[in-house]
Amino acid sequence: MSTTTTTYPKQTSSVSAESIQIERRSNLSYEEFKKEYLFPRKPVIITDATAKWKASNWTPEWFKKTFPDKMVSTDFGEMRMDEFIDAITADTDKPGPFLREQPLAEVFPELIDNVLPTPSYVTPNWLGGNYLVGPITQRLNRESHIEVNFCGRRIFPYLHIDDLGVHAFITQHYGDKHFVVYPPDQEPYLYRVNKDRFSQIPDVDNPDLEKFPLFAQAKPIRIVLHAGESVFMPCGWWHTTRVPGTSLSTVISVSNSSNWSELVNYLENNSNHPKLAPLFSMYLRTIGFFKRIFN
Ligand SMILES: O=C(O)CCC(=O)C(=O)O
Ligand SMILES: [Fe+2]
């Protein structure tokens, strides 16, 4: 989910900050998920979505023992895995390195079977597959990868909504993760960077209210995701995170009939070929129409 300059249409949800509590659910059937959360675009924490994943046993020590000399790409540059784990488990207030938004299949191809079976909640997922137009296929497939976030105590670098109008399904494997979440109706108070998907507010817990006075009116929803739990973050919901200690999580991005129109609008508004963009949009809407029938 890269930080390119983009235009992003206003998004909606039937849920507002006044009415929401983020529920914890287990044994949630797909039908219930669809009706209560996916289509209403309401976040939910699911406590047992990935119970069968081998990734449930991931720990920093296990990564250090299993891949000691593997080079990983962090925001402090390339590092050996054993040094990386030492740095993110050290008891220090200084921010350590962050292995951020790295595709699992590229960084740890041997661990792909650790995130199976795919939970029904992230299906169908239309981000994979071949769309017969190279740039469209590449753009969608880029978001279809499971990403890893691995770090020590720190805040996520930005309050944002996700790229391409996707929903995110974030699973915590190790440690706790504190989320600060704002429904789409809070956007007027969040100082969105013009035509982009980021807020100008660097730290929502220490905002500069002289510079960002309207932010005082924003109503955050706070949740803590524990190891073994997943959160469904619908498209258009603003979120950022903070971890009090070592944290390891994965993110699956999802697009299907519940948010396909956001993806199509996004691509149309950000096309490098403005003249062709309406044609591509029509093409993708038609594909969506048929996928909806056959999925
Ligand atoms: O896992 C996190 O801390 C946040 C991930 C996220 O929001 C993202 O990758 O877009
Ligand atoms: Fe995100």
C-alpha cells in the first residue's frame, strides 16, 4: 500500500461514529459476516478466523532461530534477521527498524502455507487473476499479496484509508496492536491531504490543535487487537495503529462486489491515460457485473 499521490473519491458507510462499537465475534458464519459487516461496511474483530494457521505460532524467537542470516528490508535499510529481531525486542524508547508492508510471498515464500486456509471472510477476492489488460492486472495483483508488518514499540507512520478502495483484514500474530479508527463520516475533521488517502495529522494522540482545530471534533474508536485476532477494516475507514511492544501481523486486502465501485472509481481518477480511463472503467464495471453473478 504505497504512498503515491492519488485522488480518492469520498467514501461512505451506513455506520457513523455516533452509533458504533466494534464487536468481537467468533464462530461467525459467512452469511452473518456479509449481512452484518461486509455490506454495511462495519468493522468487526473476529477472534477465530485464523485459528488453524501455523502463523498462530509465529514468535520473534522463532523467526530469529529459523532465518538468522536472512536479509530483510526494513525502513532502516537491509538487515540480518537476527539483528532485526534483537533490535525490535530490545527494551528501549528509541524507535527501532520496521519491516513494513512487505509481501509475504516475496520475503518468506516458505511461509505461504502458514497462512492457510484462507478465511471465508476475505473471499471472493477479485484482486488476483488476469484482467487481460497488463497495467490493470498488475495494479490489482499488487494489492492481492498478503503483507507482513513486524516491528517493536512504535506508531504506524500515518492515519490513512487503504489504497484502491480495498477492505483490509488484519491479523495479529504476536503482541498487541492498538488501533485508532474513524468512520468515513469523520473525514471533515481529519485534515485529509488534498487528493490523497492520508491525513496531515502525524500523531492522533498528540495533535497540534492550533494547526488542526477541527480535529478536536473527530470521534475516534479505539480497539486493541490481541494475538490470534483479526480485524475487518472496511474501505473508507480511517485508521492508524500503535504497538506497545514487539508486534507481528499480516494484512490481506480485499475487493469484491461490496467495494468494487470504489476500486473502479479509484482507477479512473488516477489513470495515466485520462482519455482511455472511462473505457477501462466501463470494462471493469462489466467484469464486476459478471463476477457478481458467477461468484
Ligand atoms: O498493521 C498495522 O499496523 C496497520 C496496517 C495498515 O493499516 C496498512 O498496512 O494499511
Ligand atoms: Fe491500512
